[in-house]
Amino acid sequence: MNLWPSFGLASLLTFIINSFIIRNSLANSCQDLLKSLSPASNEKWIDSDSRDCTKTKCRLGYFDCLGANGWPAPYGESPGAPKTEDMVLVFSDEFNSRWRDFGPGKDARWQALDLMYVNNDAAMFRKSAVSVQGGNAVITASKTESKGPYSAPWGDQLAVAQYTSGMLQGWNKFCFTGGYLEARIKLPGDDQHGGFWPAVFTLGNLGRAGYLRSTGGVWPFSYDICDDNALHKQNWTDHYGQRINRCNSTRGRGAPEIDLLEVGVWESSKPELSTSLQIAPVLPKGLHWLNNAGGVYYPTYADPTLYSGPNGWAGVNSYMQNATMLRPRPGSALADAMSATHKLNASHFSDYYVYGLDWAPNKYIRWYLNDRLIYELNALALKGGTNDANQTVGDRLIPVEPQYININLAMSNSFAPINPDIPLPSSMLIDYVRVYQSRNEINVGCDTEEFPSQAYIDAHVSDYKITLDGFEDFVGNSHVMGPTMQAPSSPHPIAMIAGLAVGLSIILIVAAVFGFWFWRRWKKTRGQTALEARDPEAAAAAAARRRQEEEALRWEEEAMPGRRRWWVRLAVTFWRGAPAARTRHALAAGPIRIQVAPLPAPTTSVYPASGRKGVPPPAVFGGGARQGFVEGPLKGASKPV
């Protein structure tokens, strides 16, 4: 019997078990590292498929980090290598399970929204546009008209859009305060046609992105001063004050926005990446954050392949620097967009790139592309000021609120005009999302002691939830991972290995049984062939026997329809293979003699079992046209061939 299949299956079993042990140990190493550094942390936020448990970054001042990995070379002689640190993984999603359900209340990390977004969008976000395929989260935009809810300040209403796309939102699930966020992404579309607006951004947990009742007076405030900007509407802004401010609470609260990436194609073959902090209160006319020396840095300003510089969007806050020059100041009447743009190329749409964001609360925000620093914005840029009209805004803050992650693929003429030839459908692929934090500054959670939010959300649920008929939404509790249930504990590795071994053992046993059956059938056929080759009369007898068996089977099927069931036929086939061994022994003993006996005379009758008239079925006589007997070494016994 050929044992190679058994060896092959055993090798496969060994490989699977070893792979599982290695995979599990690697996953546990990341979780164990976090647990050893911060026993109170929830290591379940780390995906079991994650491998990179640490991330090396320089987190000192800008000039102290020059020459570090990913930073420009220092000016002049450096006193020594820049000091770096290994940040530890606190959250990850590798998107390797295609069975994920991002519906309301279904996934611990994300919800795929059914929502008409707020930026004059042309695409409706639908959860059906979000899936997991090939180890990626896939958000697909298509030219499909779609209806969905719009969360307006006055209530929910049904909206219609000519395109359909998707958004993954982590609101009130996982939040982090400070750290390094990175995502590996392949952009949708190409560098020739504008219209797509892929974005990854974070928002303070007090505001739910896209839900205007929750963000009014909250987005994107990062302000902790009791003054007129916090209390009243100013004539240079559309805000009616800060909802939770230093005057009516112990501290000013809000939902500032940090844009890891926004990509647009405004001119063919010239795509650009926009990285921004969106913040309020808005500076009065005549002031600009670029006036504050040392507040921003563009390390790749002189790089022709990755030029970085101030965002040239002339928003409503732009002002005339002199009689002939417009000095753009990106933003709106609700937010200053402290933004930079970076030159991209066609490869960003055909290959994966890693987009990174290092956020140190109250200190700085740094943006990276493939681990290369491209932009820094620090606290100096957020210094307050007074203009010539004696209008004043105090110091704003590099965000200190716990932030959650959003990923979407929007389409809007207000961002990048939609080219009629834009390739549709088209998908944004997210390979992974990871968050690292300093070992001595691990701070994870949406509802922290310093910045609570759950009680406020519970008291204003209608501001955070769609209640339109036909659409489902969910408001959970950030302390409950699931979010509808506690995350199940991971099965013990030994139990999983034992279960895998038992399952594969059953497969091996079944394979061995079928292998033995096929081997016996092969032996039977081989013996029959040898017999027929050695004696023509034996061949004739075998042919007669086959005809007899076929006729008997036909009669049996008509007489007993239940025999047609596959399991009955399989059992009969197994049993009828038994005489093969006896036939083989008879053939191996030497010459044989075939004795042919005539059949009894047929009678004409009607057989109720078959309903046929004439010669009875061969099974009635137990024989056929010929009855053969083998006489040989079997101690005089006569056996049917």
C-alpha cells in the first residue's frame, strides 16, 4: 500500500501546528509586552495577526531630532546621534478576517456608516460598500444612486446621492491620547482624474463625525480659556460659542480634528496629499499661524519628488497681505485648517504607502510618509493674537482630547471636482491600522478620568444616533469592548492545538478507510483481469456474472427503491468487494478449473416485485446464464467466481 499520502498529511499537520504555535506566540508577545508595561491596559485591542510590536521614533524637539531615521540631515556638526525610543503597540487591525461584520454594534473596532456626510458630498456612505478582502479593508466607490439618512441639526432626513461609497468609524470604541498612528494604504483611482476624496482622520470623542447635532459647538474646539470666544458668537466666525467651555465647566472641551491624509487630484498628473490640524476658535482677520516663527516645518520643501509646503487653498479666512498679494489661510468660518500639501505621483495609486502621524498632546503633531518626516506643526503656531481691529483669540492647544479614528472614501466637488471620466468602481485598500505609544505614556480609552465623555453621550443619545425608519444605528459604551458584549477571551493555545489535531486525525482516519477500500477494489479488478487472461472460459463466466449482477441490481432497485439511497449503495459496494480477497488467493494457487452448470428451465409468470412478465430475474435463482465454480487449493471447497 502506498504510504506517501499518509506521510504528506502528517507533514501538513505538523506544518499547521507549528505555524499556529509561532503565530500565537508572536501575537501574545505584543499583547504581553503591553500588559507588562501597563497592567490596566486592554491588550485585546491588539490584533492577533500583528507582528511589529514596537516602533522607533525620535520624539524630542525638531532640531534635536535632525539626523534621526526619516529626518533631514542636521545642519553642521551633530553632537551625537539623536535619541530615539521604541514605542509600544497599543492598537492594531490587520484586516485578515474576511468574515468581519461592520454593521451597527457588530464589530469591536469599527462601524460602517449608512450616512450622507456633511461636506456637500456626492456619494452616500453605505455599509455595503465596505468589506474585507485579501487582507485589506476595502472601501469601494461606485456610480450607484443611493438613499440614506442625513443627520441634520434639526433632525434626521432622507437624502439621495448619485454615487455610493463607504466609511469606517471608530467613534466611542477605541480612543487614544497621544502616540503614533500609521496606516498602509493604496489610494483609489489614478493620478489623472479628480473626484475621489480618500481620508483618514481622528476626532475628539465628544463629536461624532457626520452627526451635526453632536458636533455643533464642539467641532473642532481645542481651547481652555474663559473669554468671549468661548461664550459668544464673534463676527468673524459662524460658531455660537464653545458648548463646554472654561466658563461653564472645569475645562474647555471639544472635538479637534487631525487629518492623517486627504488626497485630491486638482490637476491631471499632479495629485497632492493634504495633512492638517483643524481647530477652533478661528483667528480673526489679519492673523496667520505662519506669522509665528518656529511653529511649522516642511522638511521636504526642497525635494522635487516630494515637495511640501503651505496649503494654498484660499479659504474664507484668507486676507490681503498687501494691495497686490493674496495670502491664503485655509479653513472656513468654523475652523482654521493648519495645513500643508505634499506632492504625490502615479505610484501612490498603484502601490501601498505607509502614512504616519506622531501626536504629542500640547506639544506637536508630525506627519510621515513611508517613515519620512514631511511636516511638523507645534504649539508655537497656535499662539493667540490680536489684530488691528483689537479682535483677540487666546492660545489654542495641540489636541489633548482622546481621539478616535475615521477612514472614508468621499466624493465632493467642493474638494476636488469630479471628472466625468473618473474610473468607477474604484476602491481604497487599507492593509492595516496601528497605534503606538511611549512606554511611559500609555493612554488609551474614550472615557478617561481627565476627559470623561460617556456620561455626556448617555445624556444626549439622540445627538449621536440616526433614528430614521429603515436604518439601523448604534450608540455603545466605550468601556465595553464588542461593543455589544465583552470581547471573548482567546482560547488557550493547547486547547486549540488539541482541537486541530483531533480534527485532522479524523480526516486521516476517513482518508485511510477510503484508501483501503479503493485498494481492495483495485486488487479485485487486478485479480479478475488475470483470471480472464489465463482462461477464456473464465472470461466468459466473468462476463456472465457481471450481466447477472447488473440485472440483479436493476431488479433490486425496482423491488426496493430505498436501495437507491447513496448510503445504502455505498454499504452494498463495500460488502460486495469482500470476495476479492478470496478470488486473489484462488488465482495465486495455480491452475483452476471452471465447472459450468445449466440453469433451471425458465418459467413464465408475473413477479409482483418487478411487475414484469416472462423470465424471472436472475436473483430468484441465485445465478445467471452460467454458474461458475472454482476448484483448487481451497481444501475442496467450491466458491463462486
